[in-house]
Amino acid sequence: MTKNNRPPLTQLVQRGELMSADCPSREILLHMTSRWGVLVLMVLAEGTQRFSTLRRKIGGISERMLSHTLQALEGDGILQRVSYPEVPPRVEYTLTPLGQEAAEKVSALADWIEVSVPRFLQARADRVRKP
Amino acid sequence: MTKNNRPPLTQLVQRGELMSADCPSREILLHMTSRWGVLVLMVLAEGTQRFSTLRRKIGGISERMLSHTLQALEGDGILQRVSYPEVPPRVEYTLTPLGQEAAEKVSALADWIEVSVPRFLQARADRVRKP
DNA sequence: CCCAAAACTAACATTTATGTACGTACTTAC
DNA sequence: GTAAGTACGTACATAAATGTTAGTTTTGGG
């Protein structure tokens, strides 16, 4: 089954080969395109936000998932976390330059989807008519 | 918990509101940005492909997942499936116009990630140095 | 005759993602 | 004095994604 007829890893890290199963780009893609990752990037594209603000702006996200998603993105160097030693606690999240570029691409996709929703719904309706 | 302080659904379907938990755009986004959905779109952007070709080009995908992913995208009107009654069977998958636009956006993101892999790795290395 | 090829589907097992509930520590507002 | 806000971590439970294996059907090749 696993015939491993792929280029060597040293070659992969140079540019990133998404089609290869074990390229690190796969994981980054996963984080950015995760269920909540996309939405977090979109909101952070507006500017620095704190935890509770993100939670409120992103409908349906739980605190646990927001926390996990933020940690994954921070781990990829996409955003930066800054906590202030106050009471009640305050923590702010900001996109890094790398993250800003990421957010641009993701937002472009998301915006296109939002605008195209009617076309998607229409396509679905057509398929119900004549399947 | 669920306070439901969101705009009415009738308003959502007009343009798509990704930040609202129950907007249909959420599901479309999920399909397009799914683990394999992105890669399928990228390969189909090259042109019509048959099942086995997709399977070979996308490293690590199983037949089951390819099948499921293709069905989801077909259900959204992103691609079209055409099967020829031959033996052995032949089935071809082609992007619809809607799917071609989708593939453009997704590919733009994917390409950016591939090119940016070195920067991601660098960022990770930096964080190990000074966490 | 036996096996490979194609494009799957079904059944089952496992892993991952996500949700829920609870706790924390201190402050301000009511 | 009592509740709420803040940014989580932890434990547990469930849902969803993904993988593995086996089977199908018919033709052509060795």
C-alpha cells in the first residue's frame, strides 16, 4: 500500500509540497482552514482583539475551542498573545505580519463564499429539480 | 447559554454571514476547507480528472475519503460527476463555473502557504529559542 | 484459471474534533 | 452580600472525521 514514491523530505521543505502526505505545509493548512481558524483570522484581520471579544464576534464558538484554535495559530507564528497582569485578566491577540498575509488569503475566500451563497443555494435547488 | 441574539435567518441568506452560527455559508466553507477538499480543488483546477488520477495525485488520501469529499463538493454544486458505462468503469470529475472560482481562491491560499513554508519554519524555530 | 484494474460501497475500528460543565481569583456593580 | 465579568485549564462525554478491510462487477492478460 504505502509505496513511498515521493521526493525526499529535504526537497519538500524548500518550497512546500501540499500534495505530499508528510510535508509540514499540510499541518499549517489544517490550522488555517480549521472550522474556527478561518473565522478567528477574519476577526483578527480587523485588528487586535481580546479573548472575550473574539468569543462574542464568532457565533457558536465555545471558550474551549477558541482557546485551542488560538494556541494552534500562535504555535504557527500567525498570531501573538499578550497578557496583562490585571484583574480581571486581559489578554490581547494580534496577527503577526505572517498572519496578516494569511488572513488576507483566508478572508478573500470567505468573502467570496459569503457573496456567492445565493448561487450555491440556487445550484442546490437546481439539483433537487433534476437529479 | 444560548441567548440567540443574532439577526433573523431571512436576513442571513441574502448575503451570507459567516459569523452567524446557522448560516448556510458555514457548511460550504467547511466542505471547501476540509482536509481533502482543498487538495481536490487544487488538482481539479488543472482540469477534468478521473477518480484514480485524483487518488494518485493527492498523497495520503484513502479511496473512502476521496469518495466522500467528492460527494460533498458535488452536493454544493462545485463539481460535476460524469460516469461512463464501461468496463472497467470510468468516472470523470470536472469543476463547475462556481467550482472554478472556488478553486481559484483556495489555490491562492494554498500557493501562499507553500511559498511561505520556510517563513513558518523560521517562526517556529524562533519561538523555540525565546519562548 | 487466476489475478489485476476501476470506482466505488458497507461495515467496522480508531482517532480527532468539539461540546459541556465546573473551578479559579479577584474586582466592580448592584 | 451576591452576582457578574475575565481568560482560561481540566475532566468527561459525544459527535464527526478518517482509516482499514473486504466485497462487487466485468473484461483482458498471462
